Amino acid sequence: MLKRIKFLLVIALAFISPTLFSQTTTSTISVSVKSGSGEPLVGASITVTNTATGVTYTGISRAGGRFDLANLAPGGPYKVQVSFVGMETSTRENIILSLGETSTQEFIMGDKAAELKEVIVAGTRRAAEGAKGGAETTVGRDKMANLPTVGRNLSDYLRYVPQAKINSVDGGISLGGQNNRYNSFYIDGAVNNDVFGLAGSGTNGGQAGIAPISMDAIDQFQVVLSPYDVSLGNFTGGGINATTRSGTNTFTGSAYYFFRNQDLSGKTPGVDKSVATKLADFKNETYGIRFGGPIIKNKLFFFLSGEIQRDTRPQPFNASTYTGASSQAQIQGLADYLRNTYGYDPGGYIDNPERVEANRITTKIDWNINNANKLSVSYRNTDGLRNNTSRSSTSTINFLNNGYVMPVLTNSGSVELNSRFKNNSNNKLLLTFTNQKDDRGAIGSPFPRVSITDGAGQIVFGTEEFSTGNLLKQNNYALFDVFKMYKGKHTLSFGTDNEFSSSTNIFIRQNYGSYVYPNLNAFLTNAPAQTYNRSYSLLDPGKSGDESINAAAKFNALRLAIFAMDEFKVNDDLTLTFGIRADHFRFLTTPRTDPFFNDTALAKITQYYDLDGARSGQIAKPQTAISPRFGFIYKLRDEGITIRGGGGWFTGRNPLVWPGGVYNN
């Protein structure tokens, strides 16, 4: 037995490969019915009930004594009841379903002492989710309630995933050693990672340092590193999928308030304990409320969540430690000079605290149309901002207006229809949208950015040079559909996975000008600057900042995918998955052509560099990616061990900021 385990482990490790993942929003129950002698029972009546919502599904076991019920809401609890003519009815309760997983329920039926009439239950059968032969972690509300959290965000919980590494600065999540921009993050199946790729955290709202959803609105989330189901795709880092709470037949709710300040925190991190000091005064506050229940019992349910976040983070500075040539009086004189001469207030420089604000709303409606159709509609809104101020240091005086403000707005929605058919098949249709706006702007009124060399120090004031024209709009629309049917021990899946993205990015640095002076006196006497830089749009005369819309990189992209898969349950211990997927990505917008570059500059550049035929006005034309895959799940029942593995070809997304540079004007 030990040799067999070692052999299978070697096979599993040999096939471990890059991660793929997609819009998992449901779970599966797989039922196996056998007689006391171990013979599969065909025609057993099976009833599955979600005891929280009263929803009931019925069906008949097929060849091999199997019955699979896919596209179930995660959680539960569920009750499974099995009956067969001449045998005792068997019931199993309190079954909790993890997101994206298949819960296998095996029933051994015993003979009845007395003969009864035949019982026939009319129903339809459901398919099972495709096998996922790879490492994955699912966290539900029970675990989330018991895990410690400081930031009230997903990163706190992902620290407990063995393959995850969290960047302590921006909260970026690396899975399997990959950059977070190669991840995909879904909420109720809708894309919520930063598709353009500017946020350090990799998620929508990340440029402002805020979470895209309230953790109290999440029911479960799943992290997947190597599933080999071909319906899952479009990234090569890691997959994070979250589902929101749903209402049940019982009205439930909560109100909460989280508070944290310097008195509830440790001392200075990263230094010896003997020299650690108390943190400067700060305040983090989060208020929230959630409520859910039935609109029509057993039929229609609602859920609503609201959350307010208000954080203030100090950036204290002891002016006496400044090593530059100017005194505090001279620096104050500079501020007075700017106000009196130019009517410009640069702000302070002693303590410019950062401020983070966020308002989050999550709503969801679940409608059990009938026993064959279930519709879920959810909507999420996050509106926030961050005042990102530059902290003064021993070598640099940063006035307040050298920082920037980053307002962010996310709107996202999902519509999911799960349908069962009488011909032993089922279908899942998922439509989603996500609209994201990041509008980085200046603090204070427009003014050139000025940097003054001050002996061994530096003085900086004016509009932050990368915030003069900086706007990003992203619109993402997706359609995912998978149809499943059964043939004996086989579950056949056919589907499509499509995504349309529209991006608008304005980035004009130093739009108000940027000056560098050799000393404070040179600036005060209006001497010539050492350097001067200014960028502006030739296509938008007389306009500045975000008004320079014609200079924006505006483009549309489309990803199309089709897939087919066969999940073969060889026996109760071994499941094999074979599938193939085709992904095609294309840019729908033709870039503008720069005649000067093609006619003049290109001839000079190619004397020294091989551009491989590249010219202005061209865009990459990705090839269709064909991805065959194989996966297996093998259970060693006596040892209580499950071995998963697989292999294949995989493809994923690239941050759109990379090809987006081609569209800059």
C-alpha cells in the first residue's frame, strides 16, 4: 500500500501546473445508492432539501446508482433523503456545502421487514461539477468568524492559505509565486480584479487602498491553485472567488462597529523591543449593518448590507530634525510668499495625515421560480477615496499639496439562472458587469510642481506631477454558460466563456509644469530654473488635466472561449476528467498612426535595434490558444487520503496597461 501511495504522489506532483480559475458560484451534491450487498440501485427516489430556504429537489438514481445535483447554493444546511421499494428510507441531515466543491453522499440501503407498495417520485436529474484536480482552500462564515483580522479585508484571511503571500505595503496577493496582476478575483461571478493593472493590490479600489466589498457581506470564498476543469480559465496566477450572502426563511441581521487606534496596537514594528515606541495617534472606524430574510417564504428572498469606513493615519514630522539649509522661519516665509505673491496656499508640512473613506453596499435577490429554475440577482457598489499625502522627512520638506486625492467608484452586478431539464441535463447562465472609475487628482488649486534643492535637503510644493491628468475608466461585461448532461458514468459539459472590456486612460504628467531650482533664494528672486518640464495634449488645445480627452488611450478588447469536457467516474474511488478549451483574444480598436515615427524616426531606430517589423498604428494579434487538459481524483479510503493531480495547457489575462500604451496619443 505504501508503494502505491508513493507512486500516485509522484504522478500528482509531476502534473502540477499553472493555475486557472473562473466564475464558480455554486456547489454540488453527488449521491451514490447501493444495496446491502454492494449492488448499485437504479431507480431510487432521492430528495434534496435546503432546510434554510425550503427549496426541494427530487430525482431518480441512474445507472450505477448515481444521482448528481449541480448548481446548488453553497452553505445550506441540506437534507438528503433516499427511498427504494422494499427498503428502509434513509435520511442524512446538516450537510454543509463548500463553494465550488462536490459533497459525495453514499447510502447503503437496508431491507424492510414488511412488504410495502412501490413508491414513485417524479423528478429530473442534475449534473455534477467538473472535477478539480488541484490544490484549493475554501473559507466559509464559520472559519471567517474564528480567524483574527485587523484590516477587515480579504487579505487578512488569505494569509492562512499556504500558497499565498501578502504584500505588507499595498496588500497585493501573490498566489503560487505569481504577480497579483495574473490573478482573477470574482464576486458572484463578476470580475473584480483590476483588469487594467495599475492597483498594487490587484483589486478594484486598490489604488485608494480600500477593499471592494464588505467582509460581512461575503458568505464563502475559495482560493484555487490548480483545477483542471476546462470551464475554468483566464488567469495564470491564482483564483479567488467569493459569493455573497443570501436571505433565508428566517429573518437575520447584525449591526457592528469596529474601532482601532494607537492604544489598541503594538509599538513601532521592525525595531528592537528595547527601543520600540508607541505609535502616533490614529483612528480606524468601520460601521456596518446587514439584514436578510424572506419576501415570500420558500420562494423569494432578499439580502442587504451596508458599511462605512473612516480611517485617519497620521504622518508626524519633527521639524527640528530637518537637515536642509533653511530654517523653520524661512520655510514658513516661503509659504507666506506663495500666498501673497501667487494667491496659492501650499498647505502645511508638519503633519499631513492620510485619510481613507469608503461606503459599501451589497444587495441580493434569490428567486426560486420553480423546482427547475432558480434566479439570483446581486448588485455591489463601493464609493471611496484616499488622500495620499507625502510625509516630510529629515531630508525633504513636503507641503500638503504635493500629495494627491484618489476617488474610486465601483459598480458591479451579477445575474445567474440555474435551470434543470427533463432530459437528464442542466444549464448555468451567468451574466455580469463591472464598471470601475479611478480619478486621481490634485490636492488644492492647480499650480506648477516646484522642487528646490536646499543644501543637504529638498523642499517640494505645488501640484503632484503625476496627478495633473490621470483618469482611468474600465467597463467589463461577461457571459458564461455551461450545459451539462449525463451518459452512464460520464458527465459531459459544453460551454462558452466570454468577456468584453472597454478602457479609457488619461495620463498627462506635469500638465501644469515642473520646475527645479538650485536653492531657495533662486526661487524667491525669480531666477531661471535649472530645469523645466511640461506635458500637454496637442489634440486638446486650451485644455488641461482630465479635460484632455482626445489624448486618452481608448480601446476595446474581446475574449472568446469555448470548451468541452468529459468527467468519467470510473468507480467510487477514481474520477477522471478530459477536456479541451479554446481561447481567442483580440483588440477591437485600431490605434492611431504617427506618420513622423513611421516615416522618419523608424529609419534611425532600426539602425541600432531590431523592432521585428513593429510600426506605429499596429497592435498585437494574439493567436487562438488551444488548451487540452487532464485531471484525476483518487481516494484511498482505508487511509483517509485523497490524491489530486493533472496536467495540460493554460492561458490567462495580461494587464491591459501593457498593450494600452499603443493607444496613447
